Amino acid sequence: MFKKYEIYQIHTVITMNKIKDIIVFRYGHRIVRDYRVSSHCSLVSRALGASKIIVCGEEDKSMKESVDDITERWGGPFEVIFTDNWKKELKKIKKENYKLIHLTMYGEQINDIENEIKNEEKICIIIGSQKVEREVYELCDYNVSVTSQPHSEIAALAIILDRLQDGKEIKKEFSNAKTKILPQKNGKKVIHLK
Ligand SMILES: C[S@@+](CC[C@H](N)C(=O)[O-])C[C@H]1O[C@@H](n2cnc3c(N)ncnc32)[C@H](O)[C@@H]1O
């Protein structure tokens, strides 16, 4: 019979986290209509540890400027880039050895697949806005659901980012920040670094 600490050690080996880089791919963006949700997807990606968001759709300079402004003040690295061809871009990302993880309510449940995904080194999380074409499901390495209920790409993205980084992204230190918050039990404390 295993002693308690031996079981703990086995568990630690099985769930070792190898992820080194996470990028996000937003499938579909229309100026005005998607401004708010795509901006929030970008802000969540940045704050929760992704290094880049690639937005496929109309090039929205205003959205990029507002996210770049946050990165300039609160630190990075974080990039927002646009593409108009999802297939070409996803194939390119795949060639760069990223595993493609498509978030969809129809996919395998996150609880059942997260440990397997943690064995990958580079991952690209794909979130939809409009209806996602069948080919995306087929091109991706994993189709993953965060509950098997319809909800929001912002919420699904936040949850998978947290799960795949074991909560460590909450304490991430950002480079070249001009502004930083010192967490307080009560009140607000902000320091200006530059
Ligand atoms: C708000 S949904 C809209 C889907 C669109 N109306 C359609 O018919 O396909 C947008 C995106 O949120 C994400 N999403 C929504 N519910 C999800 C769930 N339960 N698990 C994972 N992702 C989910 C998916 O990436 C989806 O493409």
C-alpha cells in the first residue's frame, strides 16, 4: 500500500506543467459590433498570462490602441495583431509547434483534458465570436469545453488560462510597467515606477 506522501509524489509527476508560452486566437471581429468583447478578450489574455492575441477579422486600430495603451502603462510583454485569413494563420501557428486548443461548448470537458494539455510547451487558445466553421474543429488538436453550456468566450478564456497555469498567472510580474498596484486589505495603493 502507498503511504500518503508517496501518493502525493506520484500525483505531482503526472500533473507536471510544461507550458512555456500561451497565445490566443480570436476567430472573428467586426468593428463597432465586437469592439467591447474583443477588447475584453485581449485584456483577459494579457492579464492572465498570454503573450499575444491574434484577431482574425476587420483590422480595428482603435481596439489595438486601447489595449496597447494598457500594456504601455501596466507592462507586458503583450501584442495585439490582426489577420484576415484564419486558415493560413492557424496553419502557420501549428508549424511553429503550437498546439491548437479550440474553446467550444461541444468539446471535451476541461476537467478531463487539462493534465494532458499541461504536457504541451506552446499552446494557442482559439475563441469564437460568430459561428465557427467545421474545419476549425478538425484542424485543432483539442476541442475543449468549459461546462457543456453556452456562455461567453471571455469567461471560458479566463477559466482555461487559470486552469492551465495552476493559478500562478495571478501573481505574474509584468516587464516595463510604469504603474503597479500594491494589493491592500482596504483602500488603494498604486506606485509609479517610471
Ligand atoms: C458566445 S459564443 C457564440 C457562439 C455562436 N453564437 C455560435 O453559434 O457558434 C462565442 C464563443 O464563446 C466560447 N464559448 C461559449 N460557451 C463555451 C463553453 N461552454 N465552453 C467553451 N467555450 C465556450 C466559444 O469559443 C464560442 O465560439
